[in-house]
Amino acid sequence: MGAGPNSRGAAAERRTRIHVVSDVHGNTEALARAGDGADALVCLGDLVLFLDYADHSRGIFPELFGVESADRIVALRTERRFEEARDFGRGLWSGVDRDAAIVSAVRKQYAEMFAALPAPTYATYGNVDIPGLWPEYAGPGTTVLDGEHVEIGGRVFGFVGGGLRTPMRTPYEISDEEYAAKIEAVGEVDVLCTHIPPDVPELTYDTVARRFERGSRALLDAIRRTRPRYSVFGHVHQPLVRRMRIGATECVNVGHFASTGRPWALEW
């Protein structure tokens, strides 16, 4: 068919819409719809659900040890009694092949969640993810990036995955130096995509857990130095502030997708 009289104008007005999610934590049903109406989906990690702090019956931990044990470990962690929580956990894991049990459960979750990702998806790891397993499940429509950048709709998106080391000892926590090196490798971008936020108190404080999560100083420095249009991240489920400007950069916590089921939209 020939082009209609308004086709040139319609093409010129074509806009790009990107949906961004983070902290999926097993919400496969909503993940399957997360790309609806968008040109691409960006996923900032934490696909795995190890333990749901809102519903202690959900996740790998209660599946293995029951809800009462989940209640106990959540209480200890919430009270920041991390040594007691580790002692309690060690007792539960005694006689169990921990690595094999966790990897088996994570594989099951990954098989479901990666199958639900729309094409195209651009994804990076969260602190509870196991990067070594992702190549087995990421299909041709999913591009995994960490310390790398890619062009989407004419804008450059940089990706840095994982979290910094904490007493929680989640699977993908790395040193400040390694994290800073990945930030440096990304360079100047339009949209800087990370799992954790920059190290700003308003963005790192969780109002329900009543504690500061770890943010990155290297990320904050890069935002001030390279001035991306946006810095998008997750990790802090109930932040004191979800959105704030740092210089020329709009910093946005895209939300706790596991509970909201709604992506954050970026359009230009």
C-alpha cells in the first residue's frame, strides 16, 4: 500500500515510551504485562523472591523451613539483630546442602520470570540475583547489561547491577571499588540505570524497615559529574523520597514492583 497523506507527519511525531521496573521478587503475573504499551522494558533486578517481608508464607525460605521460621528471621532482621539471625539461620541450614537448595529454587523462579519478559527487555542484576544463572534463561529478546550501555530510541542507557556489601550478605553484593569501576565503565549516558540508589539519605531510608539501605557514593559522584537526564533505580522498597533532583538529573525510585505491579514510564 502507498503511504497516506499524513504518514510523514505521523512518523515525525512518533514518541518513544520505555517502562522501567525493579524489585520484581516473584511477581511473574504482573511482569508479563509490564511491557504493554511500551517500546521496551527496562528491568533493574531483584527477580528472586527469597522471603516476602509482607507475606512470610511466600518465597524460598518459607518453602524450605516453614512460616514460623520465616516470622522469626524477619523479626530478628527488622530489629537489626543480624548475628542472632545468622545463628538462627545456621541452625536451620544444618544438614542441608544450602547452595544446591537455593540454586534449585532460584532456577524454578528464573524459568518462570524470564519466560514472562517481553521483547525487547534490557536488564541488569539486583543484589539478591545470581548473575551466573542468567545466561541460561535470558532469551534472544532480553539483553543483560552490567557496566555497559546501549542506545534505546535514540538515547543512551547505562546499566550497573548488584548492590554493595551489607550485614545481610545477599548473593550479589560487591565491593565499593568494583561497583565504582562499573560506574566508570558506563561513562556519560542519558539515563543511568542501577539497582541501588545514589548515596543520598532521602533516597536510601526505608520508612517501613526503619533503616538506611546502602546507596552508592560513586553513583552520586557520577550523577554530579556526568549530569544524565535521569538516574533510575529501585532497591529501597518504601523510600522517604521517591523522586528528587540532583543538579540537572532527575533521580527516580521506580517503585517496588512486587507490591505495585506497575512499571514507571519514561517517554520522549
